[in-house]
Amino acid sequence: MTKQNNAKFAFYYLLSLVALIFMAISVGLIVFGIINKSIPDINANSWNIDNQFKFAISALIIATPIYFILTRLIRQGLKKGEILPDSEVRRWLTYLIIFVASVIILGFLIGVINSFLSGELTTRFILKALSVFVIAGLVFAYYFYDIKQDDLEKSDKMAKIFFFISLGLLLAAFVSVWFFIESPKTARYRRLDQLTLNQINMLESSINSYYAKNKELPGSLADIFKDENSFAEFKNKWKIDYRKLDEDRFELCAYFNLAAKEREPDYYLPGDRQSFQAGYSCLPGNLWEVNLLETRATIKAL
């Protein structure tokens, strides 16, 4: 075997290792996320679960074809004699793959046990542990068998079995995750609404600064930003409307893509802003100075 073949197949093995890592982690994240969503716990964080779903889907789309293509190229190299079954490159890099896979599996198990000791439900712990053992068993069974097998015909049969089992597992994970994750369209709507809420909070802060300085609410947004060139751009981009209701009450109105009840509970909304509907909706403004005086009066009365 030439040095050129050594370098080529070392590249194949190392890149397949990286792809295998992404595949194993992605399947684990999907399975863990589905378990977390199917068996709710008080410590569940839906926003983080959705993020790990998105990472896992992206990784599977890229890593899966790369891994199977490289594995096929390695098998073809073995058949053509470009790399020998007992070559040092094949053995060293196969054991490297097993070693790295072992480290990842240990990390998953440590995380599962840590969550259990932190109070996670026993059912979730058992299901997660089982899923880790299934993923680990599949990877270890294939590579340990393959590295000890000199008969290419038997090795090819094992490779085909591994291919169909792993492909079935990957497809099952990839298809299942779409039943538990929001669509890209909904995710975009949620992000745009969050930006609108952020701008409303900033505008509310400016209104409070105006009130603290002038001891009255502004008649319009123009009163606040008349000395700032950014007002026109702000108004046109976010289309937030200000309404003065009386001397110490106001509201801010804007268009929302989703109703407040459709938002994940991880997105914090103050109690008086949890009832807006999809479409044009108004949120009550908070006048901090007035609220503070009312709070002090209540405390004094008690």
C-alpha cells in the first residue's frame, strides 16, 4: 500500500469519525428531547429543547450522507486492495473511532446520571439511559466486529446490516423530531414578536424617562424623539403606536404574529402582558413612578 493511499484513507477515517460524532450526538439529543417533551418535568426548558432539535436536524442533514459515503469509499478500498484489512492505518484509526465514541457515550451517561441525581423523573432517566446503551451498542458492535474480521465477505455482510439498522434509526429520529418541533415559519414569527416586545420595552423606558423629567405623559411619540433623528426610522420599522389614556395611563400597540398564549413559557412576559392576541393588539404601559407610589401606599396601609 502506497503512502498516498495511507494519507487518503487516513483522511476518510478521520472525516468519518467527525461525521459519526455529529450523528451520534444528534440522535442522542433528539431522543433526549422527545423524552423530555413526552414526559414533562418541572425543570423542563422547552426553549432549550427546541434549540437542540434544530442543531440535531442540521447536523444529521450534513453528517449522515458524508458518513455513509466515506464508509462506502473505505469498503471499496478494502475490496480493491488499496488498503489492507490488517494495515496499521485501519487498525489505529478504527480504535481511535472507538475511543472517541466511548468518550462521548461516557459524557452522555454522566449527564443522564447527573440529571437523575438532580431530581429528574425516574422514567426519564431510565429511557435516556437505555437510548444511550442502544446507540453505544450499535457503534461498538460494528467497529469491534469489523476490526477483528479479515474475511471481507463476512465483513461486508456486517457492514450492510449496520447500514440498514443505523439508517433506520437515523430516519426514525429525523422523522419523529418534526412532530415535536415548531415549524421554521412559527419560529420566525416568534422571533419577530420577541423583537417587537423588546422595542416596546425600550419605548416604555423612554416614556418613563420623559415622565420623570416633565411630570406628565407625552402627548405623542414625537414629543419624546423630537430631538432624535432615529425616531422616523424607529416608527416606520416597528410600527409601534402610543396611546395616552389619561394623565398617568398609556398603552403601546403593535402587530403580533402569534398570540401571547402561543409563546413558550420560557419567554418571560410580565403579568399584564400575557393576554395580547395575534394581529394588532395593545399592551398596557407601566409608569414606574406611579406604580412605586402606589406600592408604597399599599405597604404603608398594611
